[in-house]
Amino acid sequence: MNRTKTELRVRYAETDRMGVVHHAEYLVWFEVGRSDYFRALGQDYGEWEHKGVFLPVSEAYARYHAPARFGDRVIVHTWLGQVRSRSITLHYEVRREDGQKLVSGWTKHICMDRAGRARRLPAEMLHALEEETSGVC
């Protein structure tokens, strides 16, 4: 399966008084990685929303291995875990540029319509994701 890499530099606003990245920031970084992942697949989340397709997070998990600090360069690795007819799971690993693993985790997303009802993933999205899981992309 393909992975995307998103490079970030830890900003001061993302840290606590000790200069360590606040644990909630990693979920924001997961989102940045997720957006880059979908763009790399040729899928634009903004277009999906315009068409009435939403992918809210239904579950999230993060395991913290080591701290990131103000000024560190980090890389968010993102890849597809599972595709179902109405949901997808993405996996993440955040590493410092020296290779130190900082956080690993995943997010599960349920496909919803404008009214907040679960729906099937659109055919074009499902096709792109299924190609990814089969290694065709």
C-alpha cells in the first residue's frame, strides 16, 4: 500500500510551557496527513463536501512513544488500513526527522450525507480506495 509523507515543523503554539508538543496536536497532524493522502489519491475532500459527502471521525487512537519539541521537524506517514462500504480506517505514524517514532495511531471515518445519515462511499471514492488496497495505485 502507498503511504504519504507530510513534513511539518513544530510551532511554538503547539507546545506546552515545557516546549513539548501537546498530545491533542497529533490528532491535528493526523488530519493534515489525511488530507495529503486523499489529494495524492486524486480525491479532494472539499469537493466531496460540496457534493454532500462527509467523513467525520468516529473513532481515534494514538499511542505516544516519545515527545516532539518546539522547532523539531516531523514527518506524518499516512496509509490506508481498511475500506468498508460505509467507512474507512487510516493509519498514521509521526516520526522526527532523525527517525525517532513519536506517535502511532489510526482514525476511523463513517461516510455521512448532509442530514447526518450514514451512507455508502461514493463509487468513485470507493474505486480509488479499493485500487489502493489492491496495490494497483
